[in-house]
Amino acid sequence: MKILVATDKPFAKVAVEGIRKEVENAGFELALLEKYTEKQQLLDAVVDADAIIIRSDIIDAEVIAAAKQLKIVVRAGAGYDNVDLEAAKAAGVCVMNTPGQNANAVAELVFGLLVFAVRNFYNGTSGSELKGKKLGIHAYGNVGRNVARIAKGFGMEVLAYDMFCRDEDIKADGVEPTCSVKMLYQSSDIISLHIPANKDTRQSINAELLGLLPKGAVLVNTARKEVIHETELVAFMEAHPEFKYVTDILPDNHAEMTEKFATRYFSTPKKMGAQTSEANINAGIAAAKQIVDFIKTGNETFRVN
């Protein structure tokens, strides 16, 4: 069995060493494709791979078709919209993610962005504090739970909405569940987004929803850029001069946002939620363990297709 690690942005060296240990101790072969610059390099590398570990790398129908022996793809991280799930399913390929492995890293970044925003991007003017503010968590999964944990340390009041999470489970964490997305936005000073990008959520964060927020609200997006209706966000920010937007996903209209809202908008140059050594190691090794378990026992616990 050949397990390929295909990463144009490589794992940390210690993560690769951990992956190698898991793979080789199971009696499998490990192959590395790192810092590749052309898709053809990936197509060539997958030809004899039985399993693939990726990060943000694109596994589309062409890649899956080229990988005749492929049995499983594991995305080291939570999001998996970079994998063509339908093409994989049609080819009999299992796709998994590694939920929770990056959750604390993303949650900590939320508060790095938040403090930066409420202190007016450290421009020397008087800002505000997080203590006593109402934080609305939009999607209460692994990251959302970690955001809630940290928020309580800041002395914030925490609310959450998740249509797939039971109210009693949210309450058990000392968080107040809301009955709808609209109620969450009406009740929160700050919104932290953790929804996936799919047909139901793309461009769902629009002017109508943002209009429910109180004056001076902050939106933090460490989820996906596709969930934001960027045109309506610009119009909303033009009409609401105290609203702030901070994100670790560079919008398509970044230049326009920077020009118009330099004192109320900030984006990191690239997605940084999982960019810690700890998350890098955790997700990579988890991916290797899941592949070994799948091949040896058929365990599909984290299957997403």
C-alpha cells in the first residue's frame, strides 16, 4: 500500500516524521510530493497511490480519474470543499477530514482578530473591550465550542446557533442557544462565522442578515470566503460606518475593501486559521492514523462523502 502526502504547502518536518512513523509502522510505503508547482506533477504522483493526504490541495475529478488504485483521500483539517466529493464517490473513493485537530488554533485566531478590531487596529484611538459583549457563534462545531470556551475567559456572554446541534448540548457548555439565525444576529454584538461553504450557505451572509446586527457590530470570518455576499457586504459597510469586518480569508474584492474601509476592514494575506505548528502536527498525524485504520479495519468514522 502506498500512501502519498501531496502538499503544495508542506507539513512541518516533525509532522512528516509523525506521518511516516504511523504509515511505516503499519507496513505501508510513504511517498512525498511537496511544494509542487504544476497540476501535472500531482497527476503523475497519484497514479499508483492507494491513499492521499492533502491540506488545501485540489483533488478534482481529473486527479481522481488518474489515481486508478485510490481508496481514500484524507483532508488534514476540517474543511473539505477542495475535494470533488461526487467524483470520489462515483469512483468508490472514501473522503475524510480530521475534525477538531485545528479547532483550537482557529479559535485563538478569532480572538487575535477580534482584539485587533475592537481596539481600532491599534491606530492609537480609543477602542472598546470584549468583556460584557454578546458573542454570537454561527455554527457550534469543534471550532465554535473552542471559541465559546475562550470567550468565557474574556467575560463575554456567549450565544450560538446550529441547526444540527441540540439546545441541551449547547446549554451544557454554558452557552445560550438561539432558535434561528436571525435571532442570533439580532442578539449579538459580535458574530463569529464557522459555517461550511455549500449550496445552502454560499453568499448567505448578506445585507439582510447583517442588517439585524446592532450598531457598531463586528463580523469575524474564519470559515470560508464563499459564505459572504461580497457585493452586499460593501454596500452594507458603506451604509453602516461603525461596522467592522475581519477575516483570515482574502476576499475577491480585497482591493476595493481596503480602499474604502481601511479603518474597519482587515484580512490576513492567506488563510491562517490552522497555521500553527501544533495544528499542523495534529492534523497530519490524525490523517495518517485514519488512513491506516481505514485500510486495516474499514473504519469510516470521519467519512464526508
